[in-house]
Amino acid sequence: MIIAGLSGANGLDLKLSQLLNAELLRVESKTFPDGETYIRFYGGVSGETIVIIQTLYPHQDRKLFELLLSVDTAKDLGCKEVITVIPYLAYSRQDRRFLDGEPISVKTVLKLLRAVGVDHLITVDVHKVESLRFFHGNTVNLDPTPLFAEVLRNEVKAPIVIAPDQGALSKARELAYLLHDSEYVAFKKYRDRVTGKVVHELLEVDFSGRDVVIVDDIISTGTTIANIASYVRDRDASKTYVVCSHALFVGDALTKVRMSGVSKIYALNTVKASEDVEVVDITPLILEAVRSLTRS
Amino acid sequence: MIIAGLSGANGLDLKLSQLLNAELLRVESKTFPDGETYIRFYGGVSGETIVIIQTLYPHQDRKLFELLLSVDTAKDLGCKEVITVIPYLAYSRQDRRFLDGEPISVKTVLKLLRAVGVDHLITVDVHKVESLRFFHGNTVNLDPTPLFAEVLRNEVKAPIVIAPDQGALSKARELAYLLHDSEYVAFKKYRDRVTGKVVHELLEVDFSGRDVVIVDDIISTGTTIANIASYVRDRDASKTYVVCSHALFVGDALTKVRMSGVSKIYALNTVKASEDVEVVDITPLILEAVRSLTRS
């Protein structure tokens, strides 16, 4: 087995190769003066299983094309099979046609990955797991909730776990269960059919003196999280924690979240972490997934 | 027939729809705050032949993904067939493995276009026409040389037409022939096997008092063209013209070319033209290609 990390490997390639005692292939990745993406493998892959690691943020389209180019090249060079590890799968939120004439972007991404020859796809906490049906090959979706529960367990006391919308409810339920069977609630969120805008409906719960854990899969602009954090602060919650898999933190998102009274933010290393965020390492789960795929 | 222009349509969509008297579909194209590309068709395409126009420069990977997303969506929405017009096909210069472990990027691009359902591909003066074999569908490669000959014919007197390398020789030969059967020569250019760098070997021709036309398919950094223009200026050439299909002009390329003593630059509108370049409109050739594809 060979491990290859692209420009968005985020150090996971080195960790995996050490833990698996597998060869780490050197890959050159650069951009030409005119903006074209270029990669080069320094070493043979013929007859091998290659694990290619690439997250898809930031610069989603560039990182995706780099990955497609690499997989196509690995197949051309005669590798036996390609396992791609995509810690953060971009476009996963555009998983259906919310409005007429829209694309199902995650379907397109998964179709392209299959077209160049990806055999197995490993990803982490994809926005909706049903989206993975668009990939006509083997998929593994890693659930980081136990990792988050482990770090939170000694820190929070009888928290209320909040899902920002119904989509995150099962995640909140699982986390609450792992935190000594705590309480959990979901905000209501829906997309206005006409304008396409997201609307939040708040709920009435007694947060007074309680620790709060807000859990979500992706934080992008941070507005949702900041609104909820302000809401519970206004209702005299004790400490507020945020737990998220993919902390994109676009623009001033981190400041926005901090200003809303959040004590601590836990996020995975599926994208490059902002400073001031507690990083929870996803490597153990990826390691287990790669092992089980290559054992069979 | 429906015409749809994406963010890189460069005005060709409007022109084509008028000339073909075909519906121009409104397409929204934007980038989300986190960097994800989004498109939306405002209008039905079911049962129709749709012509989607998108050049692939600048921001090659973003423009490519936008195109792939659009074609996949058009097919999902039930269109009968997709004709894509890609005036400038990015990645066409990486058409073979120059060095071990490199990708054949143009193959990957063409494979992806086919995977989402492109039926017919129309492009302009692709770097090497053999590359189009990687697309397993119908392809049309438009030759702009007659258009250039038309604008040059009354401007240059008995010119020497220069190809910067052997790859551009047939283009120089054709242009020279159309310019009253003028003289043509090629510089020698090769890629060093070890370093991968491009080396030029200059030739000995009497340029004194002669008009010179340098012809190439793509101008990127402009270094090659500037070197040749300086070379012929030092040998007392009269006026120097540059003719190129795709004027990318990266960074200070235009200044570099101007400083080397070039009088006039002619370029197609396959990419957004820099100021100070004489634009030769490719629309008539695209029109003809679309007509012949839809007649059959």
C-alpha cells in the first residue's frame, strides 16, 4: 500500500503512512503562472493500492481538479486500486434541487470521482449520508461524535446539546447520549420556498445556569452558531461549547462566533484549523477505515 | 435549440443566439462566500439541444467545474443533447507525460466532459489536434488562420511568417500561403529531457527590411514571442506583427511583448481580450460549426 497526500492532505498523509508503516509517495503539486494545476508522482504505483488524501477546502474547484488529475494519473500508471480519503467533501450541502434549474452539485462531484477511477471513497461526517448513493462504488462515512464525546465528557456538566436544525438532530441525540445521556433539542430551520433563504425558528427551553453544547457538521459564515450562542447567553446559560466537524470559518466567522459568547470550539482536522480552535484528530478513524478496506 | 452562456461565455452566447435566432437561456453563475461555485438555469431545457458556451481561462479549474456542473444539470433536466463550445481549452499543453509520473491533463479534462454527458465538443485551435482523441464523442476543432489572413492581407507586404517552434510550423505554412504565398520559417524549440525546461535554438535568415508575422496558438507569459521579436528587431526587420489564437497574457506579458518591438497584436476573442490588442471575432466559425452539427 502507498499513501499519497495532495495539497490538501493537511498532514494526514504522514500520520497515516507512519501508523500503517506504508510508503509515503512524494507528490509535487503546483500552479503554473497561467493558473493551471500540476501534479507529479515521484515513484511508481504499478500494481499497488494507493490511498490518495485530499480535502476540498479552501479553493474547492482547484483541489477537486487536483484530486481528479491525480486519480486519473495513478490509474494510468497501473495502480491496482485507488482509495481516496476526502476529509471534507465540498458541495455536500447542494444535495438536491432546492429551486428549479439548480444543480445537484454533490452528485456531479461524486460522478467525476468515479469517472476517473476512484474505487473506494472515505469521507468524514458528510452533510447528508444519503448523498453518498451518488457514488457508484464503495463509500465509508466516518462518524466523529465519539471523539467529540471523549474530549467533552470531563469538561461539561449535564449540558443541553443543541442541534441548529432538524438535520443535525440525530447528531445531537448521539452526542447527548454519549455525554451521560444528557438533554438535547433542535432549532427549527427551513429554506423559504420562494426566496431560497434560510429561516430559523427559535424554541423555548430553560437554559438558565446550564452548560450548552451546540453541534453541527459544517461552520461556514458562523452566523447560525453565533445567533444560537447569543440566544442562549441572553437566557442565562452557563458555558457554551461549539462542536463541529468542518470548521471552514469564512471571513470573520471565528470572531463572530467568539463574540457571541462561545467558550470553546472543538473541530476536526478535516480542514486546516484556525488558531484558537481545539483540534480533535480524525486520524484514528481514517486509519481504521483504510485498514478494514484493505483487509477485505 | 437553446443557447446558454456561463461566466466565461465572453459575449459569444448573445451573438450566437442572435445569429441563429435561438433562445438565449438565462444562467445565474456565482460563488458562495465559502468559495463554492453555483449555477442555476432560468428556463426549461427538456427535449432540447442546448449549446453551452464556456471558455476555460482565467481560473481554469473553477470555470471547468462550472461547465461540468452545468452539463450534468442540463442532462438531469432532460435535454436531448449537449453541444459545448469551449473557445479556449485549458490544459491542452499537458498532452503527454513529458516526465515520469506526470498527468496527461488534457485527457482528464476531456474524460470529465464526456462523463457528465457532453455529446459534441467545439473548440478553437487546440494546441495539438490529436489530443481530441481523448474525448469519446464528436469533436470540432476550428482553424482561425483564414480569419487572420483576411485582416493581415492588406497590412503586410511580403512578410516572413515565423513559427516559434516546430509545433506551429503548419500554422505558419498555412498563414504564409494565404498571405500571397509568403516565406515561412520555424524556430527550433525542445524540452530538455532532464530539467524539463524549454530551450530555443535560433535560426539564420535575412530579416533586414522585411515585415515579420509571428504566429502561435497560445501566448502565456509572452517570453517566447518577446525573444523572437527582439531577435528580428536586432536583425533590422521592418514591422513585426503577432498573431495568436489565445492571448492569455499572464502578468506583465503584454508589456513584455510590446517592449520587444511588436507593432500590432491580433488575437481571437476565445478569452477576454487585453486592451491594446486587435480582436478577431471567432463567432462566424462557431456559428458554422453549430449549424452543421444541428443540421445532421
